Amino acid sequence: MRQVIDLLPRPLDPVRSIKLKISILLLGSGAAGIVYLWQQYRWLPPVTTTLVAIAIVLLTAQVLAHGMTRPLREMTAAAIAMAQGDYTRRVRATSQDEVGRLATAFNRMAADLAAADQQRRELIANVSHELRTPIAALQAVLENVADGVAEPDPATLRTALAQTERLGTLVSELLDLSRIDAGALTLQPQLVQLAPMLDRAVAEARVAAEVAGRDVGFRLDVAPPELSVRADPNRLHQVVINLLDNAARHAPPGTDVQLVGRREGGDLVLEVRDDGPGIAPEERDRVFHRFTRGERAVGGGTGLGLAIARWAVDLHGGRIAVVDAPGANGNPGCRIRVTLPGRS
């Protein structure tokens, strides 16, 4: 049926004004009515009456069509502005017809494009900042060694290694992000013994914290010790590492980051807790968005780790959220909870 409709003639396509098209439509309809009167009754209205009626029809069409076509003119102007990078223009959508629905859809599209453009700007700003900082630090270390100002001792090499690892982390997260957008990452689930996997993640996070000079400890609590879950071990390990790294960045010096694993109602629950400044309730959903680090962001970070963690958890059919947590040392603390379906 749609193909048949597409094949119907469109005689008014050459006309470049919708108001003129409406006028032609009304005149054509009136002419068809006059032809019918002549054929059926051999009667035509007086010429003066016909001319007055035509004038009224054209005037009414112009007045009414002005309001009907105004959203289209606004959309044209807004589209031209958007092509030049201005995504702030919106169209007044008051009618309930097809034009009104088109205006509503146009405004939604403009808002989405504005958000995408803002994300692009944030991407450039964040990646530029995150690349510049370790590169500058690494360059300074190497220049000092090359000029003989510093000796290539273990402490100097550890500083260079920390900056190199920071660069590697950023590149890995960007690659993961591109694979996520391309849909190239899939799960390879298998039965995972939780305690050994979490123990390896904690050991890795502890080494990363030492290299970064963070004075934080890590505690692991898995109950029961034989707890297992069916999941992709690599993606689950990535989730835990990202959460531990996020907690270590914000935990006060001398405190511990706690990783808890347990079973609740058949589901697997993982929680990462720290005694840092916490996350405000209005920020708790935004921290899982790309390049969003929240108000408590300190000590670097790309703002990608939690976004990648949420993607991996969603792919497992689970949930990840920031929940209320009683902190210590006068801080509200932060608790991020991951809930995975208990398939074992």
C-alpha cells in the first residue's frame, strides 16, 4: 500500500510555498465544486460572487496557513543554525497535528545533538587533560635522568612507570569504549570461583595504589568462601578493578577500601566501600555516565571506569548503583553495590 501511495502523482511539488499550495488546493476544490454544479444543474454562481469568494478563500488561506507553516520556517532556521554549530534553537510546538509532532521530534533531536556535542567537547577536554598530565610528568623525569639531575634509581623508575601505567589505563579505557559503541564486546560466561578472582583483583589494586603513592589498604570479605557465580571472568574482573581504583582515589589516607562478596536471595552482591567524601544523591546516577567524575573527583581519573563497569554489569543482566553508606572520620563514605543474577 505504501508503495502505491509513493507512486501517486505529486503535481504541487514544483510549488515552493506551502501557503501557495494550500491556496491552490482550496481553489482547486472550489473549481471542482463549480464543475459539479454545472454538470448536474447547469448552473453557475454570478461572476461577482465567484470573484469575491475566491478573494475570501485566498485571504483566509494566507492568514491560517501563516500559523500552520511557522513551525516549518522555525525548523528551517534552526536547522541552518545547527549546521553552524548552534544547538540552542528550539521550535514552538503547540499544535497537535503532524506539524506539531514534527516540531516536538525536532526539539528532541536538537536536545540529543546538543548533549552529544557537549559529550564530544568533554571527551576532547578530558582526554587532552589526562594525556597531558602523565606525558608532562614522564617527560620531566626522563629529562632529569638524561641531564644527570636525577639518577635512574628504583624510585625514579617507579615514578616513570606510574605515569606510563596511567597512559596505558587511559588507552585501554578508550579502546573498551570504542568496542562498546561498536558492539564488538561480548560475554564468555563460565562458572567463576569468586574468592580467588577477587583476591587477585585486590592484589592488583594494592600494587596500583602503591605505585600511585596512595596510602590506603584493602580488605576482602567473601562469605561463604566457596561462593561462585556464572559470569565472564575478564569482564567481572574489570568491574571490580574499576570500582577498587575509584574507591582508592577517594579514600582518606590511612583507611581501608573494603570489598565484600555475599549471596542475597539467590543473587550475587558485590560491594566496594570507602570512607571518603561520598557521592551526593543527585550525582549518584551521573557518575556512571561517560567522563563524569562527580564533585568528589580528585587525583585524576578519566571518568570512564564507572561507565565501563555499568556497561559490563548491564551485559550480565545485573544492576550497579551507589547506595547509602555510614562512613568514618566524619565523612559520609561511599558504597557501590553490584548485583548479579545468581546463576551457578
